[in-house]
Amino acid sequence: MNRATAKHLIERYFRQLTEGCGNGNCTNEFCASCRDFRPLDSNSAAARALELFKINAKLCDYYPSFKSSADGNSLLDSTMSDKDTNDDFSGTVTLTLDSFGCLASSNSSFFLFCFIADVHYLTENNICMILNFCEEEGDYSALVRVIGRVFSNAEALMKSFKKDEPNATENSCKPTDVEKQNDQTLEKMGAASAATLPDDALSDALSACEVAVDIQAVRRVYDRLLSIDQVEASLVNALIYLTPNVELDLEYLDVYEANPDYLNIFIIVMENSNLHSPEYLEVALPQFCKAMSKLPVTALARLSKLWSMYGLPHIRRMMETFQQLITFTVVSNEYDAENLVNDDETVVAATQCLKIVFYASILAGDVDVEHNEEDEEDTDSDELTLHELLGEERLYKKGPRVDPLEKELGIQTVDSIHPVIPFEDFVNESLNDVVEMDKDFTFFKVNAETKFSFQSCPFILSVITKNQGLYYDNRIRMYSERRLTALYSMVQGQQPNPYLKLKVRRDHIIDDALVRLEMISMENPSDLKKQLFVEFEGEQGVDEGGVSKEFFQLVLEEIFNPDIGMFTYDDETKLFWFNSSSLENEAQYTLIGIVLGLAIYNNCILDVHFPMVVYRKLMGKKGTYLDLSDSHPVLYQSLKGLLEYTGNVKEDMMLTFQISHTDLFGNPVLYDLKDQGDQIPVTIENRQEFVDLYVDYILNTSVERQFRAFKKGFLMVTNESPLKYLFRPEEVELLICGSRKLDFEALEKTTEYDGGYSKDSQIIKDFWETIHSFGEEQKRFFLQFTTGTDRAPVGGLGKLKMIIAKNGSDTDRLPTSHTCFNALLLPEYSTKEKLRERLLKAITYAKGFGML
């Protein structure tokens, strides 16, 4: 029904109530000509006319013509026929101010006043009808009043835009081309999500996030409203008024538990595409985020699941809205050790809201929630530990931390294969610059119930910032072990041993290290949590970090030696993989796991070349088909070709469920993927099963013994660490291996000088020109010589604090270094050529430690 028709019908009801139809025998109880009808004044008749219109009450068929009254104010001036009872009423009607008193000053004003007075919640119909009236009159005050009244009232907003409301017809807000495209995107994303979740999980997800809001209607309404400045201001003010009440309701009245439709408020408001604009950033959006953060975890999970079905443009818009609020707040304030960003309610609330979008991005992308490694069983003792006796159990509680929202959703970050928004986009650099990680770590470990820690939302932190938190965790554990050792030694009367001491021979480093670490792991595994202290037999070097780096390097060189046969090496990928036919016992693999754990624990960089699937398996996932692309690229391409083959697989490929590979000595080994696999041909129907079983054998089953021992050693050191909670597999690789990109320009900018040198000294200028002229291998030699490793730390060489100190005047002595402190002792050579020659000789033939 169009606007003009609705107006005419209401006017007809009003005339019927005030003047009647002229039929003396009328039986219509809603007509003034009926004998039983009670006369109404103009105001009452106007209100009654609106009610009759809404219930589609009976209209009399015949109307006489009415002329002007004695005072000259025409009530009606029309000539009508029986056909006027149709909806296509075409007569002309004029209602004046005298007819309705103070109700209206014109036809449109009267209709609008009556209509908006009865609007208790919003639909696409009533919004667009009011909007059309306002556009004709050029006055949006009525629309502003309705928007302000509903958007400032939680009960009214909660009931708005319900799916069961009748669709608008001629008054609907027509979808634009962009809306149609977004609708198609929504459908595609829903299909994509369906493809990545098991059927039962998808069904649960859809039922869990079922909401009554007509999302597309909300978007169409916003598209029209947000172009009107007066309405924009009304939305801002209404949101400011609404959110404190909503926050109190959620915090003290448990309104969501009483009525889950309370979530509709947040669904509707978040569809406002202008939330990131300055008008909202000052007050409205911060208050709204605080209210949203008070939602129970079940409601947050419903929101995340719902948003995951929206499609990339909408998910990214919401992510950018919260990110912009965080950045705006951070740059608008000053933070220090006394005024922590952790105490800023706006930043905290926006971060918690961003977490909802983060998991929506994961759910909307490709996920793998099935292929999980079995967790190692924890054999907890009933006896009190010394940590518990000292009241430190909160600092050193076992088991990985679990995020409540993650648990409610049944998904982990490590389950994500490809999120729709890259993980890097959720990192907020402005926040990372101001967060005090020492204080944040304390909140994370001790005061989690009363203080917010950004480590509870690790997605927003860079790997550099998270590494600082891990560093504090490791150091505190080391200090704690020292205290316990001192206490034990006092009780038992023994000499305290506060360090994990390893005394090894260079020529027998594996045997010495293996025996010592194996004894420690069996007798007292907690000693692995002590600070590592390595001593090379016959050498004078004191381990302040540099000797440990050398130890790690030598151990890895031995263990990854192809002659030992513990690992296989791929010449194409330059990566190592576990040798399924290795003759070495499990203790050797456990040692490698301990070494990797100790490297993270002692903040050392290792020259390890593993495919990413190794780190995924360490984080609890099994190897899958997609992991083959970097671990076994040739096999990956072969299996991909099998899956994509369009011909007759059975006759053309002639494959069975029996596979073969070579052992350590090059002999073929047969393995049945299924019972009597040599009798089961691979066909187009079962080729996916064949690929899945093949991949599971190569990446999991065939190396189960070796990898289990390797992981056991790794967890001996890291089982109580927040490593798994804070870091993704690719970030764990970065922690262990460092960055492969060597930016010596960044290193030059951050290097400090001592002993009389400065960046303007001629020798320093010659030094950097020489370094920049080196090839890649020579640059790695220099890093190895100066820092003890040829890898850049997390964050790149710009994060490496190198010192170049003067070591006398011109001499024939070679440069020396303190690898523990990344310090280079450089004599002031007389020429650039001599500098280059002396430096190259030093970095090429450097080996061993001595006392200067």
C-alpha cells in the first residue's frame, strides 16, 4: 500500500466516525450513522481512525457530499462514488486545523503525528514510510524523534527489525547493487563455512547463532538513514543514552540469560557502517564497547558465529572499527609505568570486542578442528609441591591456558588454516608501543581475575611484544628454581647448584650432552628450568650467553649430519624431516626436543631447518594433505595430480592401497594403508581416502616413535610455559630460528659505540662500507662471529643491540668479540684495506673461547 492510499483511508475512517455515511439504517458500529454509535470529539476520532486503519475495519459503501459549514471552514469537499471503497481511492480530501485541533497543521503532519505516536519499535516498513513523508515535506524532525526514541530504548531496539515482520512493498528501501553483491557474498561465505565444518558442527553453529533480526533489512535502512546528517546525530546521541543502561542491565540483572534476544541490540548497532567516524569515536563507541564486553561468553560466541557468516567486507569493517577506536584512544593519551594502558577501559573493551571479530574471521575461513594430536597425560601427584607450600602455585600452575570464548566456540587459533582476514591485520602497532610487558605479565599470571592483560588477547600483540612476555616468564621460572635450589641445599646441607650446568668436550659433544641431559630428565626434570650454563672442557670462556649459543650450534651440526641418519634432507626445499627408518634410539630425539625447548627458554636462536608441519605438530595438530606442500613437495604434486585427474583413475593409474618407500639403506619397504591394501585398487570414488591415508602415514604414523620422543623432550622444558597459548606455529618457528632476512641497514642504525668511537669516526664509516660490500655468506659469518648465531633475532637485526668498541690503535691483531654481549672489539686500523683483510680472517677462522 502506498503512502497516498493509506492517508486517504485514514481520512475516510475519520469522516465516517464524525459525520457518518448518511444511511439511516447503517449497522456498522464504526460509523456515526449507526443508532448505537457514541459521538466522538475530533481528537478522539482522529486517534480512533488510526486504530481502525491498522485493523482494516469495515468502511461503509455510500458517502453523501458535504458542503461548507456555517463558519466557512470546509470539513470535506468531495464527490465520491461506490468505487471509492476500493484501495485505489482517487477522490480529493482536505482536512484542516479546525478538524483536528492541535493535532496537525496539514494533511501530512496529521498522518505523521498519528503514525509515529504509535511506533514502539522499528521495521523496514515504518522507517521507510516515515522517511518518504519527511523527504516530501523537507523536514526530518519526525524521523529524528522516532530514531532517537527507539535507539535509546533497549526494549524497543531489541524488538526492532524482526524477521517475522511483513516485508515492505512500495515503501521498502530498495537494495542497491552493493547490497545485492554483499548478499551474494554472504551466501558464498556461508557455503564456504559449510565446506570447512563437519555437518553436525555446522548444524550446531547455525542453531547456536540463530537470531530474529532481518540483517538485510537493517542494512537497507542504514543505507538511507546514514546519508541524513540530522539522523546521524540522533543515532549518536541515542547510542550515548542507551549504552550505560545496557551495561548496567548486563552486569547486574542478567538480562541476556532471561531473554537471549537482548543480543539483537548489538547486532543492529554493529550494522552501522559509520561507527568508525569521529562522531562515534569520542563517546558513543567507547561506551558501546564497554557494554558489549559485559555480554556473557555464550552471547559472545553467538555473535562470533553470526558474524562469521557475513562475508569478508562486513567482518573487515567491524575489525577496522575496533582497531580504529584502539588506535585513536592510544594516540590521544599518554601512558607510562604509573598510567598503564591496561587501565584504559576504552582500549580494554575495544580489544575484547575485537576478539569476537578475530574468531569470526577464523570461523569464516578454512579450519581444521579434527586432526589433533593426543595430549600427553599428566601424572599429577597428590603431594603438595614446594611452589604450593610457598604460595606460588598461581605463577607455576601446569597445563595450557584456555580462553573461555575459544572453549565455547570449540575452536583454537591453531585450527585455522586460512582466516578470511590475515592474522597480521589484527596486530595494533600503536598499542604494542605503549604496553608495559613486565606489568602486563604480572596481570596475566597473577591478577587475571582483577586486572586485564593483553596477553589474554594475544592476537593484538606482535611476536616481538609476546616474546618479551615469554622472556619474563622464563626468567621468573629461572629465579624460582634458584630459590628452590637454595632452600633444598640449606635443608639437606649440600652445595647449591642454581644453574643447569653442562660440561662438554668439543669432540664428544653429543655423547656428553646426551648423557647429562638424560640423567637430568630422569632424576630431576625441573632442573631443565634453570638457566643454562655451558662449559667447554679445556677452554676458559665464561658462559654469559655466548658459550651456550656455540653449544647449540655444535649440537645441531652433529645431530643433523646426514651420516648419523636421524633426519633426511631434501635438496630442493633445504629442509630436514624425521627418518622413519633411523636406527637411533628415542633418547637422541628426546635430546633434540630438549635442545629446542632450551633454546626458547634461554632466548637463543638456532639454525634449524624444519618444515612448518613440525611446529604445527608441536602445537597439537596432526600433519594433513596441505602440509605436504612444503615438507614433501614432489609427493604433494603427485597426490594433487591424482585428485585432479579427470580420466579413468583405476585403469590409467593402476594404484592400490599398498605404498612403498625406501629405508635407511635404500631398500624398498611396502606398507598397506588398509588391510590387504594390495588387493584394493584406487578409483575415482576412493582416491580421497587413499590420499588421506597416504598423508597420515607419511607425516604421522611412520614417524610416530621419533616425533613422540622429540615432542616429549620439547615439553620437558616448555610444558608450563604460555608458549602454546601466546604463539602460532609460524611464530614458534620465528622464536626458535629467528628471522632469515638480514637487514644490515637496520643493524647499522641501532648499533652503539664505545671506547672513543662514534658513528662519525672514519674507521666506523670504513667498517660499515666493508660490511655492506660482503656477500650473503660473509655477512652470516660476521653475525656468527659477533653474536654467536648467523640468524637475526625476532623482529630483525634492528632489534639486535650490537656494540663496537675501540680496542687500541693500529695493530696487526685481529678483531675479537664478546658473543655474550654482541660486542665487537675493533682496533683502529690505519687503512680500509687492512680493516677488510683483518676482519675477513677473523670471521672466517673463528672458533673457540678464551679469556682476554
